[in-house]
Amino acid sequence: MRRLMLIGLGLAVMFSASLSLTGCVVVAPRPHYAARVWVPAYYAPTGVYVSGHWHS
């Protein structure tokens, strides 16, 4: 019985080691987002103050 448990333990260790050495994990790439630019605050030609905002 002891020998059977040692064999089982050895197989489990070898199996877990082989799983850990399989290489890198493949992950799907992130979705592409459009570039965004910060537009600083300014006064419009009509004298209206436009606060800063993100523009895509």
C-alpha cells in the first residue's frame, strides 16, 4: 500500500511539473481603442469658456 501511494504521489508531482513547464499562457489581445487627446480649456470666438475635455 505504501509503495502504491509513493507511485501515485510521484505521478502527481510529475504531472504537475509537466503542466507548469508547458510554456506561456495564451491570452486574447486587448481590444483596440481609438487614440484620445486632451484638449485644454479655451475661450470660443463668441467669448464662451470651453473647459478642457478628452477628444477622440
